[in-house]
Amino acid sequence: MGHREDLLEGAKRCLLEKGFARTTARDIVKESGTNLASIGYHYGSKDALLAQAYVSLVDGASFEWGDRLEGAPGSLERFQEVWSNVVASLREPASMWRLSAEIMAMSGQLPEVRDQLSQAQREGGRGLVSLLMGAPEEEVSDETADTLGAFYMILMSGLIMQWTFDPKTAPDAGQLTEGLRQVVEGVRKSQ
């Protein structure tokens, strides 16, 4: 690996261990075996590197889950399976989803990070549609990413915030699935 990749991998490890706010450029350099100047050269700033590392962590998790899913695409079983994976990772001490809550809370203080991550929102939604509906990401249209994908991103953000605020009362995947089933049933009855 070159310095760029080493920095990215080091930043991912730092994010999971220390979080966004407590990770320093020196931490990343120590973890990656590179030098301070390489952060600016390859990423422009420590915050931009950390934002890219966060996006890479999220992409990696989605890819891993996609390989293990068994429920039929678009089914309640698939829905529950995906959200079970999210909830399981929220229970881990070094959860990238808990990191999401920290980044959301800090977004007003980090405009360049907010801009970079807001651009990744559509792709995050596209990835969730792919996981839940079984379509390859490249086949998920922008319109679907901006509607169904945005819906899934809102669900993800709310779930993360609830688990961050009070994990004892936060819903699990079974409760989310039952809630979706009730919504669908209510829509069917109203037609």
C-alpha cells in the first residue's frame, strides 16, 4: 500500500477506537506509519481524511452484509435481517454507527466534512436499497436513491440516534419489522 491507502486504513482504526473529535493527525500518522505532511498532500486536511475513512467504513459494512443475506429481496425477512445486522453492530463498543451519531452532532462545526458526507448520502441510500431490494447498486436509479434510499437513510439515522440516546429502549430489528408490517397493513386496509 502507498501512503494514501495507509492513511485511510490508519484513520479508520482511529475512528473506531477514539471517534472523530478525539482523533488527532498525530494519532493517524502513528497508526498508519506515515508522516504529517502526507495527510495534507493526499487528503487536504485531517477532517477530510476522517470523513473519507468514515465513508469507507460504511461502504465496507454494507458489502460484508450483502454477502450474508438470505431473505428474499424486498421481503420482510430481508428487512429484518438487514436491520438485525445494524442493531448488532450498534451493540459493539467500537461501532461505526455510534460514530455516525458523533459526526451528525458535529456537522455544524465541520462544514467541509458536512459537504463531503452530504454528497455520500445518496450513495448510502443507494446502498441500502441494494441490500434490502437485492438490486445491484449500479442499477438503482437516482430517483429511487432519492426516495426509497432517503427513506432508509432516515430510518437508519433515527435508529442510530435512539441507540445512542437510550439503548435499553431502542427498537430491535423485530420491532422495526413489525412496525413496517403494520404500516403496510394499514395502507392495504385504506385502499
